[in-house]
Amino acid sequence: MKKKFTIGLLSMMLFTGMNTFNGETVQAESLQEMEQQKKELLNRSSDLQGTIQEKNKTLNTLEDEKETLKGEVATLQKNIDELVVKLAEQQEKLDKTIEKIEKLQVKIEQLKEQIAQREEKLKTQARAVQTQGSNSNMIDMVLSAESLSDLIGRVGVINQLVSANKDIVIAQEEDKAQLEENERVVQEEKTAIEEIKVAMEVDRNNLVAQKAELDDKIVQVAEMYEMTEKEKASFVQEQQAVAQQTSTLTSKMQKEEERIVAEQRAKQAAAEKAAAERAQVSSSSNSSSSSSSSNTSSSTGFIRPARGYKTSSYGYRIHPISGISKLHAGLDIAGGGPIVASKAGTVVTATFNSGWGNYVKIDHGNGYQTLYAHMRSGSLAVSPGQRVSQGQQLGIMGTTGSSTGIHLHFELYKNGGTVNPGPYIGM
């Protein structure tokens, strides 16, 4: 009856172990797929962040360029305004000069009329002299004088006539010179003002053209700025969508990991409970045979380090606590009771570790070492440097460190790297 129960229990546990292995494989693949998706999303988010930073740099550059152009436009506008004022001043001068020219023109016309009148008078006098004022006539005028007073009067008239003609000629020459000077001055002023006005008009037109060109550049920069802002907004929106997808995927992964951990813990607890029941059922009938079996050396020279049965093999699995797929570098034996040295050797370590809990490490020589983890608190029976024989008790099974239940985590090292300990101890 006990034998059938034991066989049935072993069959059930083997079946459970197979399902667990298959389940772990499926879950690992699912988590790996989600992890890959998350990695791709994070890479995309990083790329988008880089693009957004580039767009920000472009926006800053465009903003600086726009401000520079605005400053140049303001300077040009100031210069244009100053030129407009100067042009107005020159126009005012030109208007005054034209007014002056008009007044001078009136004087010129008057001078011309005076000159014409004088010239006509001189011509008349010249004709009179030619017809009446010959030398013989003038002598006759003097000789025919009836008295001294008459002679003096006749000579005075002649002198007066000659003097008047001389004054007319001098005044005529002066008026002509004044006329020419006035015309020259007016023409010079008018020419100078016209030249200044033309030069200022050219400068104003050049400035207006430059301002128009800068205005066009400002419009172009503004359009580029607006376009870049729209592109940035598009990338930011995409980044937010990627962030949302990443958050959703992370939440999903956390839930999946929690589910896997809970499932693993439940399976571990069930396995430990089954192991305890099996150990209790078979303890009375198989205690002696188990003891001899555990102390019997295999062909490799190693023995089983504890009684019980294997709950987790060497290899990759979903970690029962972290929920991450990683290498299980040892072999787990569930049950209870003492833990013994699998082979004679020297104790290298006997201490506590947050992961392994209370553990012992033994060097067996020839590149082989073994490790025994999760021993019960206060059960360590050896110390570093101590020589132990095969089968010597090292401690008692416990659940210290990172553990979900009472068991032994057993590792075998060959030349510094872990190997599957199962074939060495017949499990």
C-alpha cells in the first residue's frame, strides 16, 4: 500500500514538474517577447528624444536668426526714417532755393530791362553824336558862344553829356556782371541741392530694398519656425504615444511576472508539501535504505548531500521570486533533515549571504568545489579551513536567504564554472 502511494506520488510530482517546465518555457517566451517589444519602444523613444532635441536646437537657432533680422530691420528703418527727415530738409532747402531763384529771376529780368534801356539810350546818344556831335560842331559850339558865361555853359553841357554817358556805361557793365554772378550762384545752389537730393533718394531706395529683403527673410524664418514647431509637436505626440505603450507594456509585464511568481511559489509550496508527505510516509520503511543510499558514493565519487527529492533542475528557468528567466546554477532538493558533505574536502566558506542565506562551500581538489545553501539559522556545523570527510554533517535544511520554502540548493563547480550536479550525485 505504501509502495503504491509512493509510486503515485512520484508520478504526480513528475507530471507536475513537466507541466511546470513547459509552463516556464511558454511564460519565458512571452516575457522575452514583451521584453523585446519594450526594448524596441525604449529605442524608439530614445530616437524621438534625440530628434526632438535637434528640433529644439533648430528652433533656438531660428529664433536667434529672427531676432537678429528684426534688429537689422529696426536699424534699417531708423536709417530710412533719418533719410526721410534729411530728404524733407533738403526739399525745404530746395524749395527756398527755388524761391530765391524766382526772386533772382525777377531781378535778372529787371536788370535785363535796365540794360536794354541803357543800351537803347546809348545808341540814341551815339546817333546824336554821330549826326550832331562831331568835333567841328563842338568847336563851332564853343566859337559861337556870345559870351564867357555862354561859353562856360556850352562846355558844361558837353562835359555833362560825356560824364552821363560814362556813368551809363559803368552801370551797364556792373549790372551785366551782377546778372552773370546771380545766374551762376543760383545755378550752383540748384545743382548742389539736386545732387544731394538724388544721392539721398538712391540711399533711401537702397535701404528700402534691403528692408524688403530682410522682411522676406523674416517671413521665411517664421515659416520655417512654424514648420519646425509642427514637426516637433508631431514627434512629441509620437513620443507620448510610445511612452504610453511602454507604460502599458511594463504594467502588463509586471502583472505577468507577479502571476508567474505566485504560480511558482504555489508550485514550490505544493512540491515541498508533497516532499514532506513523502518523507513522512517513507521515513519509517526507507530510513535505513535512504541513509545508505545517500551515503553511497556514485561513480564520480560524490554522494547525495541530503535526503529528499529534486524540485528544480540545473538550467534556465523563471526565477520564483524575480520572475525573470535566468540560469538556475544548481539543483534543489526538498524535504528536511541534515545536509552532508558530498565529498571529502576543505571548507572554503561557512557564512551568511542575502541570496544563499546560510551556506557552506567546500574545495575537493582537482578543480571541484561544492556549495550548500539555505541552511537553517544556527545550524552551521563547520567553519572555514576545516577538513571534512564525505557524509559529514554541515548543517540542516532551512529557508534562509532568497528562498520560498525549506530546501537545499546544491551547486557543483568544475574549474571555476558551475556544471549540472545531477549526473554526479545520481539525480
